[in-house]
Amino acid sequence: MRNFLKITALFLLVVSAQAQEKNKAKALLDQVVAKTKSYKNIVIDFKYSIYNAKEKINQESKGNVAMEGNKYVLNFMGMTKLFDGKKVYTIVPEDEEVTISNYDESDANSISPNKIFSFFQKGFTYSMDIKQKVGGKPIQYVKLTPTNAKDQRKEILIGIDTKTKQIYNLIELGKNGTKTTLTVASFKVNQTLAKTYFTFDKAKYPKYYINKAD
């Protein structure tokens, strides 16, 4: 009977500790969301890498994005994506083409830079991971595990600067062995942006083919 009580007590301690870690992780993520919403706008320079030893993939790219509310301008891999709140404009200088499409916020597959600060609110279990100093910054990692067994992501690590409550990096580990990492090189907020910054100006692309996808 005593052994049973000891095992039960130990089990309850483990469950309690796990619950506390989950609550800490969720609380930290909630602080990131709240801090992000307090900014008028955010301008980020970032580095992106994808690695898969089996497939012999090892690529690195750089980009930048400006976000204000749900609007954004993303420059990445030789193209620009601009969302004015209603339409998405994909500008490809190499092809001299602009594709205009509708954006459905309810579509889980819709890609938006803004989702980096909120995608983790649903569909994951949380746990605290390692904490380390990176360039003098106190970075606490939170591990996300997808609750959907069909999700091709094994886990995601979010590195959070505990001092500023800003995301430092995202590390996504796929079930196929692919590792993608997005690292924030610079994080600026409340910048002075032109009123037309998130507005598509057709006059700037006189020779471009305008393709209306929808």
C-alpha cells in the first residue's frame, strides 16, 4: 500500500510540474502577442534557412517585412508581396509581372507574415525548453508540438527575448527531417511610414503584365 501511495504521489508531482511548465509557456507566448499588438507597426530584417541532409538541401536567404495591422509588405527571394488589407499583390521583377489575388483570412493555408505572432495560439501543446544567452540576449525557447497527427511538423521552437518579449527566431523541425529556421536580424517598431506605404501603385510598373488571379 505504501509503495502504491508513493507512486501515486510521484505521478501527481510529475503531472503538476508539467502543468506548471505548460502554463509558464502559454503565459510567455501571451505576453508576446500582447506586446506585438501594442505596436503601431513593425519592421523586421530576417534570415531564413532550410536544411535537409537526406535531400542534400542547404539554403539560406535574407528578407525584410513591414507590418501595420493586417497590412504588410514582404521582400523575399527576389519578389515583393504587398497586402493592402483587401488584395495581395505579388510583384516579380524578373518576370515583370504582378499577380493580384484576394486574401481569405479564414483560410488556414493563407500565408501572412502577421501569423508569425499568432499561429501558435491554436493547434499546439506547449512546454518550456532551454534558456540561453544569444548575443547578450536572454532567449527562452518554447516548444510547440502539433496536436494534429497529420501535421507534417514534428515540433517548433520559438526563441523569445524575455526582456523585450519579442520573437528572436523560429525553428521548425519536419517529420521528413527538414529543418527551417527564421532568425530576426533587426526588429524595429513604431516607424514613420508613408501613408501610401501599403498601397499598390500601378504607375510604378508600367511595363509589367498585370495578372488578376481571382
